[in-house]
Amino acid sequence: MVEQDTVKLLRECDAGVKMGTQSIDDVIDKVESDKLRQLLSECKIEHEKLNTEIQSQLDRFKDEGKNLLVDEFGKQYGTYFSILDAISNGINTQSDIAAALGEKSIGGQLKKLEETYEVIQKMRPILAKKGTQTVRYGISDM
């Protein structure tokens, strides 16, 4: 099972390694010492290897997460993924999502994604009344 803390740590490491590589790139041309320039080049190579390993680990978790969702969603996993893809691309009202999916009826899937799986959430404009249909969907940040 995907461990969220592990994924967060890998993302932090990824950001740190990229920052380190960029810092080396920023200064290496300004270094006058050949020995220091060589050390920085070697360090950059090690950072790039580390980045490759981190990406490999993150990809493994991505596949594991996808496989878990396919198993959980069952035969309709394609519809669920299409809904999530639409929401992540800014299509966030029920009618717009349905239109993007070829006018499919998606009310049941939206409800399950929100209440059962907790991967999306309803958002209402600040001044909208609770029972109104001015609902927007967003990906839940758990």
C-alpha cells in the first residue's frame, strides 16, 4: 500500500536534489579552481544519479496507486479516471464534466468519489446558499 509519508519524503528529496543540481549549474562556470570545478562536476553527476533513483521510486508508487484505484473502482475505473482527469484540468461542474465525458450520467460516481473514496470535494462560492447547485468539484488534498 502507498505510504503517504514515504511519497512526501521522496518529493522533498527530489526538490532538494534538483535545487542542489541547479545551484551547481549556477556557480560552476564562475569557479576558477580546476580542482573545485572537477569536484562540483562529480557532485552534479551524483545528484543526477540520485534524482534518477528518486524518480524511479516515485514512479513505482504512482503505478501502485493507479493499480489500487483500478481494483477499487472495478469495471467503471475508466469513467472514474476520466472524471478525475477532467477535474484536474479545470472542468469542475457536474454538467461540464458530464459533457466532457460524452453526456454520461455521473452523479453516482461523483458521490462515491467524494463520500466513499474522499478523493474529490465539493466547493461552493462563498455567497452561495448550501442547497444551491453552484457546486464546483476539486481534487481533495487529504
